[in-house]
Amino acid sequence: MKKLLLLAVSIFVIAVLSACGQKSQEDVVQSLNKKMEEMKSYKAQAKMTLKMGEDPQVYDVEIWYKSPDFYRVELKNEKKEQSQMILRNKDGVYVLTPALNKSFHFESDWPKNSSQAYLYESLVKDIMEDPNATFKATENQYVFETKTRYQNSKMLPFQEVILNKKDLAPISVKIKDPDHNVLVTVEFSDVSFNPKIEDKAFDMKTNMTGAQLEIEALADMEQEEFVIRYPAEINGIELVDQEDIVTDSGERSILTYEGDRSFTMIAERAKVVETSSATSVLGDVVDLGFTVGAITDYSISWTYEGIDYTIASQNLSREEMVEIARSVYAPAVK
């Protein structure tokens, strides 16, 4: 009996000691909050994989952040030999497409207005603001399941965020659809906190200096056949007309969709602009995964594979426009 009592006491002591060494969800959230308060900057490399079409698309992402709200995010798909960059500095938000020598200026609160899978502080905000977030700890990681704050959150409502136990650095993010299928994966590498970054690193003109190197890549693309991509099939909406015309600036297709809701999609070959001065945009930045575009209450526009796309509608919500635009990324099918 005495031996059994000693054994029970030993098991209890071991359990208590183990529990003392394991942080709770509340402890980790408090640690994240403290880290955000103390963090002055960070740099990270990541690989983003999209599984929204037949063939997964992989993008290299480079992220620079400097407190309080300077950002430099470069997204590059090496197969397309074309990159985009999102900048936020004291003058506002810019979306740059160096291969086209194009830059767009937004009066936007990006990235505060939506989840961003490749931004550390956005992931922390998702964790802290979801009262129903779930949590588990493994030997070397903390794993959170949270809701997202995407503009099309019905399409991508959930995410799994994995953090390194040692320094709370991001390891990976998996964005999931309503059935918990993983559509977007971001895998981080080379994350460094509080590196020295000069303000000029976020300057728009400085970051357009590599444009000439990529314009040659687009020149090759302009020689290819003009082939556009179509939205995925939508219940209650069908393509009723397509007008293909040749303008002074090149080829253009105008697609008319009608049914329960209606919209027009215009696709035309993108052109390299002669000046690198930024064009002001009355709208907001929208992350479509495979590219970054601009959205208003009545339209959404983006560039992909050397083609400019615009969807315009009087009766689609922003969320519906984003969902349709994301589906245009899929293989070209009428």
C-alpha cells in the first residue's frame, strides 16, 4: 500500500512539473503581444504555393517590415519571369509591376484591412482577435487554428498557423476553404527579427530600378499568341457574348456575362509604360494570391501573364468580384 501511495505521489509530481513547463494558449498569446510591442523590424523569405488550379503555382516571397508601418513585399513566380511588389511608406501604398514599368498609388490602410498570410504581424493579429482560435503545443512548435480576415473570407475562412517555440517566428501557414482543404501554403525561411533597414529601402523609385532587366522578359511574352483565361463556371451566370477587337494599343476581348447577376470582363495585352511615375488609384489593394490588383465597389482589375484584366459590375459584391477574379487564374476554359 505504501509503495502504491509513493508511486501515485511521484506520478502527480511529474505531471505538475510537466504542466509548469508547458505554456498555455493565453501564455503564448501574451508572449506574442509582447513580441509585437518590442519588434522594430523583420525580414523573411517564404515560398507560397497556390492549389486553386490544376497545377500548383509556386511563388517566392520576400518580406521586409519596419515599424510602425513600412512594408516591402516582393512576389515572384520564376516561370513567369515577372514580379510584383507591394510597398507601404510615408506617402501611402504602392503596387509595382517592374516588367511593365508600372506603379499604382493607393490611399489605403493595407495591410490592416485584411489577413495577409505572408505578414507576421497580420498572422499574430488573426490569432489574437479570434476568440475561438484553437491551440496545441508540440515539442518545438505552437500550432493555432484561426479564422481569417480576407475580403473573400467565405472562400478562404480558415487557417493553420505554426510558430517556432523558441522565438515565436512563423514556420508555415495553411489557408483552407470551408471544407478545410488547403488552397494556399506559405512556408517561411530565414526569418530575422530587428535587422537594420533604412527608410530608403521602401522608396518607390528606388525599387523600380530593376525594371529594365524585366522588360526584356515581357517583350518575349508580347510575341506570344494572345490567349486569355476565363472565369470558372458560376451557377446562374453564363457567358452570352464575346467581342474580340484590335485597337491601336493591341488586342482586346470584351466578355459579357448575364443571369442571376451580370458583369463584364475586359482582357487586353499589357503594355510597358514610358514613365515610371505612379498612377493614383481610387480603390484598394486586393491580394488575389497569384497576383495583386485593385478593387472598388464596382470593379476589380489585375495583370497576369502579360494581360490586363478588368471585371466591372453594378450588382456583384466585392467578395463576389474577388471570388470570380481568383477563378480566372484557372486554366483557360470557355
